[in-house]
Amino acid sequence: MSAEIHPTVIIDSSAIIEEGVKIHPYVVIGANTKISSGTEIFPQAYLEHCEIGKNCKISSGAVIGTPPQDISYKGEPTKVIIGDGCLIREHVTINRASGDGNTTQVGNECMLMTGAHIAHNCKVGNNVVIANIALIAGHITIGDYAFIGGSTVFHQFVRIGEMAIIGGFTGSRQDLPPYAKIDGRPGRVVGINSIGLKRRGVTLEERTVIKKAFNFLWFSDLNTNQAIEKIREELPSNRYTENLIDFMLTSKRGVTKLSGKQDVEID
């Protein structure tokens, strides 16, 4: 099945358009772009220096692969890589990376809602949802199945752990842990993302252990090292607690130690 391309579409000679792609009116496909099969691009989107996976939908006004908003960028070759099955809504912007050969990446099956911004050198995992007008600064890493609420803002180099849920209007200059519910500005841990964990098949027993680990780390008088020692001594090990400990120990910006009332409803 050949690509279906409206005659008003402008396509650079270096672009690769696979079979089964559908491109609506007034789209611009710039240099060094590859569009994989099954993807549909809606009117007036602009793409350059990017690779788009299979079966994606890119809505009107989305802009992907344009130069980073980084004063150190000197035109070196970089790009954006988007995985399969992503939904990119109206006016989303995703900048290509800075630094020769680097990439900005979005994983498979992600949903980026209207007006979200993904800056240069970000690494967004699989099945991530980023809500309207979320501002993801440069070099941020977001783990699989994270949910980022609307009108949120994060400092460059922040990490957001897997299966975390971030409430709307949250802001953070520090890393935000996996499996957490985060709310407020600055972001505070208000409990575990129990609904998200359950949806991902995490058992009640495993969720109970995660909650106890959170109690040591955020809802006690223990410092981080003491809390980790307690987790290792008193709780059965599983992949979630080990990932949580590794996340705490490998942080370069520091993980937020702020906490608030548990079980605040932000799902």
C-alpha cells in the first residue's frame, strides 16, 4: 500500500516516507526525516531531523525535530526519535538534541497532550502520558508508565521514576521517585501510585512492601541512608524496592524529601 500524501504537502528530498503513511494538507516534512508505515500526520504539522515510528498519529500544529533552545547548540547533527504507536496532539513541540550525534527520544505507545513541550536530550520511556502544557526541560529522563499532569514544569536534568503520577501544576528542581504520587510546588510525595501499580500487575503484597518502603523514606524521621538500611533489613526484597533504592542512590540532583498528607487524590 503506497503512502497517501496530499498535493499541498512539502517534502524534502532527503526524507523517507514508508508505505501506508497518510499525510494531510499543508504538512512540511523537512530534511533527514523518516516516517514509518501506518503513521498519520494531520494538517500543518512540521517535522524535520526526526524518525517517527509505526502507527503514530501526529496532530495539527505539532512541531518535531526543530533546533534545541540551547545556546550551546552550534548546528551539529542531532535528531528526535519517536517510538511506535504514539499519539502526539495539537501544538506539541519536541526539540532535537544538542551535542554531536545525540538524540531526544520518546518511547512506544506514549500520549503527549496538547501544548506539551519536550526539550532537547530528553529520554521519555514507554507508555508515558504527558498532559496539556507540561514543560519538560532539557536532559530530563521519564520512566515507563509515568503520568505527568497538566501545566507541570521540571528543571533540566531531573529524573521522574517509572509508574510515578505527577499532579497538575506541580513543579520540581529535584528527582521524583518511582511509584510515587507527587503533588504541589515544589513537588511533594503524598503516597504511592496504588492505582497505577495495580493496573500494571503489581500484586497487593508487592504494593504493601512499596508502601512500607515509602513510609521509611518519606513519612518517618529517618534520613535517606537510615531509611534504606531499614528497607534492606526489615522488608522482603523485590524488583520495585531495589529499583527505588537504586534511584535514590544514583541521583545527581537529589530526590525530593518533601512529603505531604498521604493518599491525596490526584489520579
